[in-house]
Amino acid sequence: MNETAMKLTRIILLPVLVAIGILIGFGYGRWYGPRESAGIAKQAMKPKGYHCPMHPSYHSDKPGDCPICGMKLVPDEDAAHPADAAAQKPTGKILFYRDPKAPNFKSDKPGINPETGSDLEPVYENDPAAMPMGTIRVSPEKQQVIGVKFGEVTSGAGTHTFRSVGKVTMDETRFSKVQTRIEGWIDKVYVDFTGKLVEKGQPLLTLYSPEMLASQQEYLLAIRSREIMKDSPLAGSQQQSDSLLAAARKRLELFSLSEAQIEEITRVGKPLTNITIYSPISGYVMMRNAFPKQRITPETELYTVVDLSKVWIMADVFESEASMIRIGMPARVNLSYGSGGKINGRVSYIQPEVDPTTRTLKVRIEADNPDMRLRPDMFVDVDFSVAMSARMTVPAEAVLDTGLKKTVFVDRGNGYIEPRQVETGERIGDRIEITKGLTASERIVISGNFLIDSESQLKSSAAGMAGHQHGGSSSKPAASIPAPAPAEHKHD
């Protein structure tokens, strides 16, 4: 190969070799060189700080364990524990003082821990470290997701109103059965259908009775005998005739003849063949057993007449509210048909036993019946109003009753929710009386209790495993105070 060809070859190969070298250098740097962009991304993803999931007020720049409870610190990016949790300074009453480097060291007064030389810091009433076991923090966003709603503990006297179902019945002191005291036969019937309204003294039927006819004749003979013996010289004859007349008249009265009927017999001087039977009271005929030509005896019930101007309402009151009922207390009867309306009544009797089937107590209410608005066997609603003494109450849904204990969740502020064991009294409508465990005006959870309870129990279990102890104060170092077992933890 001549010199010219070799020069030409060098000129061609030199750029090729340079290009290959550049490619090799770029590939080596790409795969084996420093990744500056990844380092930048990693640095951007690095959290700004760490906090304890149980004590968000404790904040650290480095990962590690919480000096209070020993739990692992978590990054601040957790939505349930904001990065500025440490900036939320607790306020309120100071409960005790502690050493941040030795959290088990507690004192009633400020000062310095002689072992660590650290200044003691105050623990306030709303400090998470002073809150009872099971207290959790639920962020506003999470509260909205799980549907948490709040209410208040109310205290004061008031009126408790509750409703029961009642059934209208006849007033048993206002009905009468029509019967005769003699045997006979019915001649005419004037009231010939059930349900007819009759007035007191209205004719019901006429009756023929041989025994009544004989008694009338005896009465007339006694009258004649007295007239004959009026001028008799015999001593005592006038007195005997008067006694016979009085006995005959009394017999007619016992046979239920009225004064007007007896006077008519006396005036006419003849017996009444058919005796008229009159209604003893005003009211409605609820039963009829009188027909023409029917033979009757003293046992025969001819009519039942009921006065419905006043009625009874038999109300069923549940056992839980039976103790509030008193004789003489007012009650309001609500009509559910037509245009409705209300009628005032009064409790007149309380039955001594509870119905074994419905577990209710029968309460009798007397009420006027204007315009016959209340009819027998009609169902009505009865409202009772009871004046209550001063007491604390909460909405019924705020109390989580597991059978063994009753829990109410109290809002401690800044999203902290504390489980509080309570004791309850009577249920008053949609509220429950609280006898122990809460104070008036405390803010409580009334919706979302089950989800909050689940998270609270999980947190209590984690705290128990970590040997965390809430509350109390001591001036001795932690080394001289034995750590309690998890079962010894107490809720305030």
C-alpha cells in the first residue's frame, strides 16, 4: 500500500475511533457514574422529621424510638399526624413535671432531674402524655370520612314526655243492666235494636206478670180495708189496716214499680195489666235480649245501657317508664283519625301487675268524651309529661354499651378523643342519664363510636405491650419505681 493510501485510511478511521470512544465513555458514565438526579429525588423524599404515633407532641429530626413509650417514630408525612404536631403547644392546668430524657421520672414541682441534669418540663391537662390510655387522635379529614359527630353533656331540670298506646273502653261505673224481679211475658218492645241512644226514664218494653197483677190487687184490697176500718170501734183495727197497706205498697216497690205507677194504681183503683219498664240511665244500648211474646225471669238480662259521656283509656306503659306514673297525673289523648285532636285526661288507676306477654303495665285514664269522639275498642296515643329533677344527660347514641361496661368518647381538643367509662341511670326519651363519669358541658362523640372504639382498643393494646403508664406523680427516679403490668393500667 502506498503512502497516499495509508494517509487516506488514517483520515477515515480517526473520526470513527473518536466517535466509538465517545459512545463508550457515555455508556460507562451512564451505568457506572454517580446518579445525581436520583440523589436529588431521594433527598426530596426524605421526611422533614419524625414523631411518636402515640405522643405526636414528641418530635425528632432522626428516626428512632420514642423516649416516652418506646414505640418506633414515624415520618411526619402521615396525614393523621401532621408535621407541625410538635408546634401544637398543650395548655390548661399543669398536672405534673417530667424529664423529657427520662419520661418515667415525675415530680409535683418544677426543677432538675439529679440523675440526668435535665430541666423538668410541665405536663398539661390536655397533653397527650397525660391523657388516659386509649386516647387517640383523629384528624378532621378522618373525622369527616368516618362520619364523626359531636354533642354536649347537658345538665338541668326539665320535663320528660313519653308516649304509649291506649285502648278506649267503657267506664265500668257508668253502665246498667236492665232486669225484672218477677216472671212474666213481654208484650211490646219500644227499643228494638242495639246501639240506640236512650234517655233516662225512656220506656223500653211492657211486661205482663200474673204475680205483679196479684200484688196490685192486694194493694187495692188493703186500700179498701183501711177505708172500711176507718170508723171501726175495735181498738187497733185502724193500725192493722195501715200496716197491711204499707206492706202491700212496699211489695210493689220491691217489684220495681215507680212512685208514679203506684200513684196511678191508687188513683184509678184498678191494677195495671202491662207494666212498663223504663231505662235507668241515659246512654247507648250495647246489648239487647228483649223480644215480643218472650217469657222472662229475674235472671234474664233484657238490655245493657252504657253512658259514654266519659270513658276509660287503658294505656300500655313500658317497664322502664312505669315508675314515673302516678295516680292523678295528667295525660293527653291524641286522636289519629280524621282531623285528629287532643283530649285531656287523668290517671285514675295503675294495675298492680305487669303483662307477662308484652312486659307492659296497664294504666287507666279517665277522660271526657265530647261529641262521642272516643268510642269503645278504639286505639289512641297517650302522652305523659313528667317533671324531672336536675340531672346530666347525653344522647342515647353517645353511650357504647358492651354489656360489661358503658363507654362515652370525650373530645379533648386538637383531634384527641378519650374513652371514658360511665355509669347510667334512667333513659329519658332519646337521652340517657349519666350518674358518674362525665361533667356538664363536656363535648362528646355521638356518631362514629364503633370505629373510634376499635382504634382506641388497638392503641391500648400497643401501649400495654410497650409498658406505658399514664397519670400519677412521683418524686423518685424511674429506676426505683417498678413498672406496672399491663393489667394494672387504670382509666380515669
